[in-house]
Amino acid sequence: MSNYEQYFAGNREEHLKELKEWLSIPSISALSEHKKDINAAASWLADALKRAGMEKVEIHETKGHPIVYAERMKAPGRPTVLIYGHYDVQPVDPLNLWTTPPFEPDIRDGKIYARGATDDKGQLFLHVKAVEAILRQEGELPLNVKFCIEGEEEISGESLPEFLKANKEKLAADAVVISDSSLLEPGKPSICTGLRGLCSLEVTVSTAKTDLHSGLYGGAVPNALHALVSLLDSLHDKQGRVTVEGFYEGVPELTELEKEDLASYNPDEKKLAADLGLDSLYGEEGYSFTERTGARPTLELNGVWGGFQGEGTKTVIPKEAHAKITCRLVGSQDPEKTLDRVESHLKAHIQPGANVQVVRGERAFAFTCDPSDPMLQLAADAYEEVYGKRAVFTKDGGSIPVVATFSNVLRAPVVMMGFGLPDENLHAPDEHLNLDNFDKGLITLVKYLHKAAQAK
């Protein structure tokens, strides 16, 4: 057992006690009644960074929720890494599906259960303790370290992008390190080198000035639900491709090397379908599951509603119907242009007698980085030394808008070193973090900081 393994084993109980304390704070960014809890979570983190040995620990107030900054710059001539994470968490509904209360952390079956356990307090906590361990064991860090931690990630807030643009010099780094993702599966680490962008909109179709009796008017006037369903059906063809003109502009064709990389971690698709309770998977023809979710754009319906939805029957022709739509974007697809094109399609295909209105939501560009960058290769080396398997470089289907912002504003490689697992119920009841990855994550991060210190 190495000195660090002994150190973390000896301090494990105390570390988990501290993590439980932080997880007990209900820092739900989406709900205004939790503003005090948001502030409490930021203060707790600032205190933890001070105890760890970080300097210039600051809580920056914003128009939204506070940003916590800290640095330790005592390695002249050595690289600087900026650690990003978020202390805000998702709402907990439905509460009745939690085995134990979401803000009363519970350890069972080798896992710690609580809201924020894996997304992202638990994973961020590893960085604080890794830095603290090096300082206690060696007296100084082998490189320069900065922390920039926000409280609006779960609501796609604007405070951090504004802070980054206003503080480029303060936040300048040779790499941005983020632990807000997962391994491919237990014992199989991965480093994400691509995330899809995002844009969203809400659609309202309206017809008459009021709901109408289906006996008096049925078959003779437009029905908002019929018009909406027809409109939504026009967005895809039978092969699963999006039919919006210009939608695929900026989408790169996959190279043979990229196809090989994606195939290396493509799941057994029949087993995946069965695990999801499906007869089969479905998507754009000609692409595998990992290609569809990591390298191709999508247009998805997230919600559709309208008309009478209560118990029994109400013979009514609804005057309004609604839908929520999100698009995942890849390559150089522009979210604003994509929204323009989708809105134009909707207005061009709405049936006579119906009107369509669009309210635009989030916008985020896709992110991609070069896996051959030394800072990413050193992370893969660190994973291999601890997990016994070298990390696989992946392209993930989700969107973390701030990742692209860090990359674009700071012009530094983003190293996504996740220690969660795909089945840890992030955003769902019984969210948890496997403690095996808690233990291995601490050692992996210590090794990475030492390796990164030698990077040119």
C-alpha cells in the first residue's frame, strides 16, 4: 500500500463524514426557497478549500448564485490546472421514490446515497481532498492549482460564462479539469472528448378563440391537437432523419478512425434494448447506438399536451396544443441558426386555420477536443495505474454548456475525469456514488496532478 493509499484509508471515515455534511445542505438551484441553502453550500465549500490549504479563497456574488474561487500558485515554471465543478443540485421529486431522505446521506451496499452524491458534490469533493492530501503529505503542490466552482450548472445559469469572460487572466490555466461525468462501466474509465450542443424551444399551436363542442363543430374547423401532431410528424422522415432544411449544416462526416473508436465501446444493442424494456432501438438509419448518441444531431420531443386530460370524456375541440422540443447538436452546428431553421419549418408546415408560436430556450455549442493532447494522455495514464485499464476516449451525447465556454474562453484543453457510473441515478431518486470509485478517484487525481506537473 502506497503512502497515499495509507493516508486515504486512515482518513476515510473523516472524509465521508465531511462529505455527508455537505450533501446534507439542500442546495437546489432551481427553487428560490433554497437560496439560503445555496449560500450555505458555497460557504461550506469555501471553508473546506481553506482547510485543504488553498489560498485567496473568495466567494464572488453574482446576479444569480455565488461562484467560489481559490488558488495556490507556488510552483513557478510549472503548469497550472483549473478545477471546475458545481455545488448546486437537482430538485428531488418524486420524494416518495427515495429509499432514504435525499438530504440525509446514507451509506449502504458500498454506496453513498444523497442528492448530489454523484452530480456533482461527491465528485468535486475528491479534488478538494486530493489537493489537501498532497499538501499534508508533501508540504506543497507539484504544480499550480485553481478552483472555480459555480452554483447554477443545473439551471444553465449565465453567471459563470460572464465571470469567465470578465476574469480571463485570473482563471488562465494550462488545463481545465472536470469531474462531472462517469466511467463507461465499473472498472472501465473513460475521458470524454466531445459533448453535444443544445437548443430548445416551446411550441404553441392555436386555432379558435375558445374550445369548441365536437358535435357542433367537429370535422368543420381546425383542431389544435390534430394540427400539432401533424406538424410534429413533419419533423422526421421514415429513416429517422430530421427533415428541417439546413439542419445538418455543420455536421462532420465520421472518419474511419472515429468509427473505430466509437465501435470500441458500442454496447450490445439487443441487450441494451432489453435492459431498457424495449423490443428494439430506434434512430437515424445507418448509424450505431454510440454514433447516434455521440456523433449525430437529434431533434426530440420532450413533452406534448393539450385538450382535456381529466378523468372520463369531454367532447371538445381544443383551441390550443403545446410541445417542448430540444435539439442536440454536433460539430459546428449553430444553436441560433438551428432554432431559426426549426421555427421556419414549423411556420411553413402548419395546416390552414392554425397558428404557431415559438418561445426559444437554451442555446449551447457542441464541444470537442483533441485526445492526443498531453494533458488528456496523462489523465489516461493516471487512470491506468489505478484501475488497471487505460481510459477510453469517448464522445458523449449529453450537453454541459460550460465545458465549451471554458474551452473557448480560456483556450485550454478540458480534461473530463469522471468517477461516477451511468446507473447512479443522477437527477433521479436514490442518487448515489459508488465508494469504490470514491477511493480510486482520490488516488487517480493525486497521480494526475503529479503527472500534469511534468507536462510541457
